[in-house]
Amino acid sequence: MESAILKISCRDRKGLIAGITNFVYSNSGNIITLGEFVDPETKLFFMRIEWELNGFKIKTRDLPREIGKLAEKLGFSDLWEIFYSDIKPRMAIFVSKYDHCLYDLLLRHKAGELKCDIPLIVSNHQDLKKVADAFKVDFKHIPSENKEESEKMQLELLKKCKIDFIVLARYMQVLSKDFVSHFESRIINIHHSFLPAFEGAKAYHQAHERGVKIIGATSHFVIKTLDQGPIIQQGVVSASHKDTIDDLMTKGRDIERTVLADAVKLFIEHRIFVSGNRTVIL
Amino acid sequence: MESAILKISCRDRKGLIAGITNFVYSNSGNIITLGEFVDPETKLFFMRIEWELNGFKIKTRDLPREIGKLAEKLGFSDLWEIFYSDIKPRMAIFVSKYDHCLYDLLLRHKAGELKCDIPLIVSNHQDLKKVADAFKVDFKHIPSENKEESEKMQLELLKKCKIDFIVLARYMQVLSKDFVSHFESRIINIHHSFLPAFEGAKAYHQAHERGVKIIGATSHFVIKTLDQGPIIQQGVVSASHKDTIDDLMTKGRDIERTVLADAVKLFIEHRIFVSGNRTVIL
Amino acid sequence: MESAILKISCRDRKGLIAGITNFVYSNSGNIITLGEFVDPETKLFFMRIEWELNGFKIKTRDLPREIGKLAEKLGFSDLWEIFYSDIKPRMAIFVSKYDHCLYDLLLRHKAGELKCDIPLIVSNHQDLKKVADAFKVDFKHIPSENKEESEKMQLELLKKCKIDFIVLARYMQVLSKDFVSHFESRIINIHHSFLPAFEGAKAYHQAHERGVKIIGATSHFVIKTLDQGPIIQQGVVSASHKDTIDDLMTKGRDIERTVLADAVKLFIEHRIFVSGNRTVIL
Amino acid sequence: MESAILKISCRDRKGLIAGITNFVYSNSGNIITLGEFVDPETKLFFMRIEWELNGFKIKTRDLPREIGKLAEKLGFSDLWEIFYSDIKPRMAIFVSKYDHCLYDLLLRHKAGELKCDIPLIVSNHQDLKKVADAFKVDFKHIPSENKEESEKMQLELLKKCKIDFIVLARYMQVLSKDFVSHFESRIINIHHSFLPAFEGAKAYHQAHERGVKIIGATSHFVIKTLDQGPIIQQGVVSASHKDTIDDLMTKGRDIERTVLADAVKLFIEHRIFVSGNRTVIL
């Protein structure tokens, strides 16, 4: 069943929900699901509404224009996005040498859990090419010696492959501000700690040293400042004095992959809104 | 800020959300939050919408009549309920001898977590009178020797105290069908297991014997068949071979009180819908 | 660092720990870890002790005989087992068509998490042969039309491959009593529910119908009565009214694989004791 | 059943466990439980052993002397402590105005969960006197205007009441280095965040601002540097964009009290060892 998904985030005002749902109804659309949130502090309004396109009176090619008109009328011009359930987002996966998150994403994709296309895997190492091959995904090796050069190549590749969003599946390189600006709120990273605890590298070493009784993982959007972007999802697992750093890493892999997969699913379903440095999930 | 909460559950059809939100908007209501769900199997539609009464054009005393008209127009006659944030639900707590859930509810109420009134505690034993006294809540001792007689007394008392809903906080008596029918979907019980595992009495003994590695608690509405009503909330905690039955009981008390408090909060906020033998929480 | 692991389960009596630790010490063994448990109900004693073989005075080939003498002296004859860290247990994986648990075990093995050998995958279908091939594990297709016949073939194969224990990674066949008797407390199954809730097939359908707010998975030893063997590990994840049966299955896959992997790790590390229908994990 | 509990932490060496268990056995003691741990990094050995005193040949009054001799022989002089199950530790609770942790500890004590005496509650405010009264515990109000003065009074009071350990149940004062030095590794604090995230005051405000999806609480020993002492226990609960700071506080109270109670139980059972800035729990 084909559907349209409209995301809106704008200043709250009376009549937004009525205006939007009436737009759908008066064009014979059947609402599948509607989520909304008003932030009591910022007075910002967030809405995700999905309706069946079967029987909907406005043609898909005309929909952006008609929503544009509606937006102007209701006062949320330029603060909306429209998606269609039959157009799968295109995801690029960036990896280095760790394979657990990559395998996890590819297996979930294979199992039908992730409704996206994966046309491209990029790595600064050759190691994971065989994994990409096994799942028949294009693998590009772009060494990281010259960051400026390699990011230029990456950006060209991403453009050529029409990539919508990037997942850093334990990619061990810091992206430049310029690179990030091309994919604002469209780069998802997995950090191997319960942020903001243990930012930076060697998070498990830090956790071990501090003697924490719970370790975690955090998926978040990448912004210019490392490990400080809006948090999408977090997960935890118990630890004890018996856990060596290796044990923590092993335990951590399980949460890392789950927490990353959760974020990817939410992104693909167009459920994540960025609000300042926080996310709203509808 | 005073608000109105409208709950609707009816057969799904196009235009329901638009019709309802437009009703609120056209009467100058500002929507605070809207939750909805369509069950893909039963095609039932559930909605909870809350809006500010400040500035709303329809007077509170006229609101039921006006919603009645709307309901007729949109086809959900008799399938709605209206609540007001400034009218607190009145809760009666039924207890026997265990005090942990009682204390928990009274303390949360005192802390402002439970926005309800507690005019009455009923028990088939005298033991917990002193707890009720400490929190200045009326305590009625109704012995359980003659169930018919005692239930009659209870019903009169509940009526007199204008009780909206009953919480069985480890009340060790089975209620009759007749009693339950007076408070359909308005009696919340806490069962000391992860239902449907270990129904009936001595759930921790059963759990211990089966050697489970996790124990749980379940809050649910009471229906005629014991331990089989719609589940509202469940919680779990780890167990091991080291746990004696006493240990399980101790661990269990923590989840029992949390899971019961969660259910009570959801009820008070008018978030629970019963759909067959399941609940929808909005 | 090579080590020996001694497991003992016998009737409790004074002097067991002293006698055993003294045996290790007086032969210059350095204890790495010692876990013990006395069941207050059954008065059974369980112990797992691991010590370094480097510098240990008794030769490995003489160790069983010497422990036999000790056991006779201390009264736990025939109630002990000895293992060596450099002899990896040999695991056979039985599968049908679901691949998530199989992939998970093979990936964990590849990552070094599971310190065992996997010489054999057995299936009643051809579907997962390519997964076995990708990980270079021998795959045997034994159709299940004639259970007696196929179990005979399986037993021969298991014997030939010197299999120590079997993991049923969502294997959709019921094993006969006779088959089970060959691998008592050495067949690990993953059941897709929080046992004892929802025994039998279609556990997610049952969970959906009952409207539970948490779903689970259970790894357990296989005994003659299906889904009733000693529980090794359990895990849970939240569910809601929004989850379809497919959603529950997707969520369930994550817990199934984690809970199964946990059980396999505990088995490989010789940490699981069976005590009646319960397990003791040291 | 009366028992003795011996705690040892010393440099690891061969023969410790054999020597100690043999000491118990040769004096006719029956071991109830034995936990041990060797830290692979520091090579430190930790052991907690509990045995029945019924039938034990050494008289309780002679036990310290005899263990002293054993310690000298085995090389752990001065690195052991002995406790008796029938001598309950004496706990003082320090509070300010928040009552949830205080109520929780008093209710658990009343329910028999905490096997300690509570002769004293100290507060810098009068507010919680009535809670102390309701549970018939002595309440001392010591205003905090002059820290030096008030700590002097507190120390005298603690001495007079023969207090073994102090629990800071949301006590909003920083203790001086001098005060802490009198109760080294015997002051337990509850911090309202998942340390090391959000140290200092207003942890829930910080968590809200950072937009975390999980909040936590941490119980730890107090050392001179605030919020940096050895962690005993941690707990977490999910959060979302919908949670206001008040919601986080409400959710937080539940974990705070559980995590604090866990730490208190572990302390009372003599299960916590401090090793550098980490804890070992046996």
C-alpha cells in the first residue's frame, strides 16, 4: 500500500493539525498514522502524518506544489518535507575495520527490516571488501591519507550514487566541517559509550578505568563537534568488576549494533526531527 | 492550565481526525497533544486529544452536548468520553495485608505524581489501618467472611464516595462477576508474575520451581476470569539460581509497585483504551 | 595460558572446598577462579574451579585418575567432570530456514567470542547451505520426512564429527526421546517466548493475541518434554499495541540471538550445572 | 543460623583459598558461601567467605586472634575484616528535604529487607522529622550554616550512636575532606545521574539539555572529590523528547531509590571491596 509521509516542524499555532488533516481528508486521503509534539519550552510544533495514496485526489507530481500552498496558508513554508513509501532512501555505509555493525546492517537489510537501498559501502581500508562482496554491495576503497582529497572523492561518489544519508558503522575517521555540511542531519554515527560519558576514542578503556557498572552505546547525528550531535537512540548493558576491557568491547558490540540499527530504522521511516541539539522522534 | 481530554474508539473511517481537530480549532481550542491508532486487524480507530479550555468557545457544561452532535455527524455516537484536567479521578485502594503497593501509591500521591483523589482505602483486614491513618485517608475494614454481604457493603461505600476506579494493591480476594460488572475496565489489579506465565496464587513459588531467569509483574484490568484481563503494563527483573522464594518476593515487590503505579498513572491521564482483551495506550 | 576446569555437583558436606582447593594448591596449581553454590533446599553442592596448568605438578594425562582418587576420598565419585581450556568443545548447529541465529553464532565465532569448534551444520532444508559455505563450515542436508531414519543419520554424523553439544538455532523439528538421550544436557534450544508463557509453536501469535507489553526469548536444555527443559538464559524486549505479529518477530529475533549466544558461551565455559529442572550458573 | 563473614583483599599468591578454607574446615566450620576474584591487572586477590558458627570450634571472642595468626602465615596481615551475621551494622541516614530515598530505606528496613539498625537520621532541615517520627527513628536537626561546627556535632553524634556507615539519601551538602576521612569507604551517596555523565548539581537539567534517551542514577562511596568515588551500583530508565525536567525527576526518583537500596544491601552483607577507584562486589 503506497503512502505519503509529511514531516513538519515550525512554530506552534492554532489550527495546524486541523488544517493539515483537513487537507488530507478533503482530498480523500485516509490517514494511516499521525504523530505530533509541541515542545513546551521552545513552542515548536512537530508533526509526522502518513496517509494512503490510493484514492488520494492529488497526483504525486502535484503534491509538493499543493503542500507548498497549504504551508503558505498555515504558516509553515519551507519547514516541511514529503516522502513516499515506495521511494526507498539510499544509504551509504562508511566503515573502517570493525565488521559487526556492517554485518548487522546488511543482515537486517537482507531480512527486510531496513526498507532502504544500500548502493554503496565506503572504507579507508580494504578489509571489509569481502563482506560487501558477499552481500553484493558496491565497495569503494578510499584511503584516508589525504583527508581533503579523499573527502572530495567521497562526496563525488555519494552524489553519483544519489545517496540520501550516510551511516558511520564504526568509521574511525573524523569528518571535516565541510563534508558534514553537505549532509546536515543526514549522517548517523554510533559512539561506543553512553554519551556524554566517555567522549572521544577508547571509550571502553575509559569506562573500565572509571569502574562503571553499566556500559552503553549512542547513535547520533554528526555535527561539526565530535560526539556532540543530537542523540537518536541509546542502549545499555550491565558490567561488573569481572569484565576486562575485551569483555566490555564484546558486550558493547551487541548494543552498538542494536542502537545503530534502531537509529537507521527511525531515519528510514522519517521519524526523526532535529530540534536544536536534541531529537524528537514521532 | 485547564484542559479537556476527549477519548474516542470506534470503527475507522476517513475524516475522523480532520473532523475532530476542526471541531476543536473552529471553537478556538489549542491542541496540547493528540494520539491516535488504527488497529490494522480490527479496523478500529482510537484517539485521545487534549486541548486547552482557556479561550475555548464552548462552555464546559455545553461540551458534552456539542461533542454528542459531532459524534453523530462523524459516526462515533456513544463511543466517546470527555474528561477535564481539573476534575481529578477518585480512586479507591483495596488491600489485604501486604503494604508495599499501598505505601507506594500513597507516597507517589503525596509527591504529586498521581493526579487523583484517594478518598477511600478498603481492606478485609485491620492491619493497614495505621498506614491509611498516617496519610490521612479514610480506611474501611470490611471482613471477607461473607463475600456477597461484603461486596454489597463495598459497592455502597464506593457509590457514597463517588469512586471512579478501584486499584487492587495486592488485595487477596477474588471479586465476583457482579461486582466487576459495576466497574468494567475500571478495576486495576497487580499480578505478581509476568502473565500469562504463572497465573493464580503463589506465582513466585511457581517461578522458583520452574527455574526462570527473569521474574515479572503485570498490571491489568480485572474481568470475570481471574488473571486474564487486558494487560496494561508489565515489568521484569533478573533472577538466578541464588534467589530463594523470599528473594524473589523481595525483588518482585519492586516491580509490582512500579508496574502498578505506571498503570494507575496511565488510567488517571485517560490514556488506556480496552480493545477486546488487549489495551491500546495513547 | 592453559588451564584446567573441574566441575563438581554432589551432596553437600563439610570439607569439600578445603579438600579440593588443597588438592590444587599442594600440586602447585594457581587458582584462576572458583565459583560454588549450595542449594539450601536440596542440600546439593555445586563447584566450578579453574586453575593454571603451567607449573601444575600432575600431568594432564594423569589428572583424571588423581581427581578420581580425590573424589573417592571426599565423597563425590562420578559426580565430577574435567575440562581443559586448550581443548575446544565441538558444536553442531541444527537449523531449518531461519538464518538469524545461525548468522549470529557464526559471526560471534569468527569474532573470537565463542571459543569452540564448529565442524558441522545440519539442516532439514537446503536453504542455509550458502551461509554455511560463506563461513566454510560443513553443511549436511538431512531431510526430515522419516524422523527415525534421519535421526539415525544425524547421530552417526555427530559421532563421526566428535560433536560435544548441539545447538538448535531455530530448528523446527521435534527431537525424539531416543535422540535426546544421546545428548542429555548437551542440546541447547532457543524458544521464541518468555517460557513458560507461550509454549509450542506460533509463540509470537500467542503473545500478540494476549496483548503482552513485553516479549521474550528463552534458551534451555532439551529434554523429552518439549519447551520444558532447564532454562539457561532469558531475555525480554518491550512491545506495545502498535506491534504487529511481524514487528514482534523482528524484535524477537534480536533477543533470540542474544539469549542463545549467552547460553552457548556459558556452556562452552563449562559454567552450567543442571539440578533437577533448573540450572545453576557458576 | 549465626555465621561469620571474613573479607580479605591482598596481593594474590598461591595457596590463599586452600589455606583459608582449610582453616574453616579444620575447625569444623561449614562454608555457606565463598566468593573470590583476582584482578588480572593489579594482581590483587579479593575473597568473601561465610561459614556457620554453629559447631565451629573457635570461640567468637578468639576468632580475630586466630585469623590474625592465619593472616600472618598466609601473608595477608591487616588486610582482612571479620563480621558476624548476628551483629547488625548501624546505619545513619543523612537527608535534606527530598523524602523518597528516606522513605524507601525506612520501608525496606521495616519489611526486613535491610538487615541493619537505623539509630539515627541527621538533617540540615526540620522537614523530614515527621517521617523519622513515623518510623520511630531518632532525628537530629543540625543546621548547615557553619560547616565546621555542624560536622563536629555530626561526628560526635555518630560516635555516640556507634554508627558503622552513613547513607546520604539525597543530602544536599558537600562533606569536608576531614569528615570523609573518618568514614573512609563507609559513606554511600546516591547521585542523580549515570556517572560520569552529568556530575555536580542539576543533573536532570543537564540530561534534558543534552537530549539523552536514557537517564540513570549512581550509588558510590564518597571520597574527597565530589561525584568521583568508587561506583557501587548504577541503574537506568528510558527517556524521550516528551519528558520535561519534572518528568525526568519523577522517573529518576524510582531509580535513585532502587540503586541506593541495592548499594546499602551490598554494604550490609559485606560484599563490597574498594580497589583503587573501583569496587569489587562478591
